[in-house]
Amino acid sequence: MKKIIITGGAGFIGSHVVRRFVNTYPGYEIINLDKLTYAGNLANLRDVEDAPNYRFVKGDIVDAGFIAGLFSRENPDAVIHLAAESHVDRSISSPIDFVMTNVVGTVNLLNAARNQWKGDYDSKRFYHVSTDEVYGTLGEEGLFTEETAYDPHSPYSASKASSDHFVRAYHDTYGLNTVISNCSNNYGSYHFPEKLIPLAINNIKNNKAVPVYGKGENIRDWLWVEDHARAIDLLFHKANPGDTYNIGGHNEWKNIDLIRLLCRIMDKKLDREEGTSENLIAFVADRAGHDLRYAIDSGKLQRELGWTPSLQFEEGLEKTVDWYLSNEEWLQDVTSGNYQEYYRKQYEG
Ligand code: NAD
Ligand code: TYD
């Protein structure tokens, strides 16, 4: 019996990781530790909330005393750490929240693991989920490998880079059994509509302008979220202590091309005349410090563990649109209240 604390399990990627572990490993006990910020939503886990091997604990990873108490009470065998402030635009307007959760919160978890597991690090595991944004930006050529030097530009990526360094330091200094993975942009169900794809789906559906930063020339490498969860599962079980893996979709899209593809899919799904949704595209002021291009070389994960993405992007995007169109209530819930205020500040000045 393995007891695993998954942090940030009520968020976008975390909910897919929790669902996968609860359903795949009935013999594991899964504890979802989440503060339920604006991005955390227990409705993301309705289908597993009554499973006998699942429990939710509400708590803040910034609260060191609470985290230490939780570790001593639960004595977990492993941590899969996803809790974070995750949106670049919010990090530009409020960097300190990112320092607190992403840096201080991660160090609190590392300290609790270190104290609780002292003398028995080998049989335990601290898995840290990170991003390709720590590597900074690429020009037209090249891919991020595990050897690429860190060069973060946004407060978000700087805070994630810092947390990665702390995780590595706890392995090198204290011998904690750590694993880090750095993944490219995810998309899929339960994605909070502040990020590009779900925001555009929601706006197109409501006939609202679709804001594209700058000229839409920036490139991201998109991966279906369930493929990310599958990679985390593999690495959690198979990676060597202290190791790092990149995870990516080999699926680069210029923002404007992605949005045009999405518009075509939405026209079809909503029975609109072709070209209707494209008229909603609005080029707006660029994001400060906007990284030009991210692209991941996930060759190490492919060679060593045989992982490859399972879905073609067009298919995945269509599945994602279908999910949003048939989960109207979820979308309504997450875009009411505070979201409206955020949207006004971010896009309407
Ligand atoms: P998300 O914003 O959807 O979810 C974050 C979750 O963390 C929420 O449930 C929130 O309530 C919780 N949380 C935030 N602060 C907390 C705190 N102080 N204590 C406890 N819980 C807290 O994020 P996501 O997109 O699912 O990303 C999850 C992880 O994956 C993050 O670490 C992120 O850096 C990383 N990542 C994301 C992407 C992506 O494309 N979204 C890509 C690569 C890596
Ligand atoms: P986002 O989904 O915020 O992810 P990240 O910044 O972590 O890559 O943004 C993806 C890309 O889309 C990025 O280049 C910024 C751009 N973008 C827009 O053009 N308009 C928007 O309204 C948003 C949220 C993002």
C-alpha cells in the first residue's frame, strides 16, 4: 500500500493526475492536498470523489506548520507536487504570490519530506512537476533538452526555476529521492479559461473578441493533458533518484495558426458559416517579456521509457472543444464572480 500526497490535485493537470492514479492503482491511497484558489475546483474530480482510495485535504503549502503536521499525521510514502500559481499574466501583476506558493511552498514540502523521511530516503519519492518555461525562449531553431541552461524571463518561470533548483539541492545535499519533469504547454478538459485555448473557446462560444497578443507569432509546443499525466505516472514509478526529464508534444504551433484552426473547429461544431469565428480575432497589446518560442526535445523519455504522445493535435483540440461545449455548467461556474473582474482588468484595462 502506497500513500501519496498529490498537491494541486484540484487544478487542471493535478485533477488528471489524481484521476489517473485513483483509477489505475486501487491499492494506493491518494490524498489530494489543495488550497482551492481561484484555479482549484473540486468539481474537476466529481467522478472519483467517492472512491475508497481517495481523500481531499484543504490546505496551503505556504503554511509550514500545517504541512509539517500533515506529514507527521499521514506519514506518506511519496509526494507528487503540482500545486502552484500557474498563469504568466497573473505573475506579471502579482509576482509575490508566485514567490510564496511556488518557491516557499515547495521548500516547505521539501522540509517536511526531509524531516519525516529521515533515514529512509531511498524508499520514498518527491516528484516535482515543472515547466519548460524555466529554459527561457528559443529562436527559430533548436529544442530544449534536459541540459539546456535555465534562463527564465517571467516572474512565473523565475519562481518555477527557483523551485526546481531547491528540489535538486535537496537531492544533492540531503539525498532526498527526487524526480523533476519539465513539460510543455498542456491542453484538454478542466483547463481554466484564463489560458489561451479555453479562453478562446469560451469567447468564441459567446461571440466575444478573441485576444491575440502582439502579432500572434509566438510559438508553443502543445501536449494533451492526459499524455502528460501518463508521463508523470511512468516517471513516478521508473525514474532514477535525482533525475530530470523533459515532456513535450513535438507539436509546435504559432498562436495565430492555432487560433485560426480553433475558429474553424468552432464554426463546424456550432453550425456557423465558415469564417464567422475568425472575425472575432482581435490583436491586442503584447505580453511584457513574451517568450518567442518553446519546443521540447522529449527524446530521453521516449528512448528510456518508450513514452510518446498518443493524440494528434487536431483530434485532441476537437475533443477538447467537444468537452467544453458539453460542460456548459462547469464553464459557467468557473467564469462567474472573480473571473469577470480578472477579465476586465487584464483585457479591458
Ligand atoms: P492550475 O493553476 O490549474 O492548478 C494549480 C492548483 O494548485 C489549483 O488547484 C490551486 O488551488 C492549487 N494551489 C495553488 N496555490 C496553492 C497553495 N498555496 N497551496 C495548495 N494548493 C495551491 O495549474 P496547472 O496548469 O494544473 O499546473 C499544475 C502544475 O504543472 C504547476 O506546477 C505548473 O507549473 C505545472 N505545469 C503546467 C503546465 C500547463 O500547461 N498548464 C505545463 C507544464 C507544467
Ligand atoms: P498561455 O495559455 O497563457 O500559456 P503560457 O504563457 O504559459 O505559454 O499562453 C499561450 C500563448 O498564447 C502565449 O504565447 C501567450 C498567448 N496568449 C494570447 O495571445 N492571448 C491570451 O489571451 C492569452 C491568455 C495568451
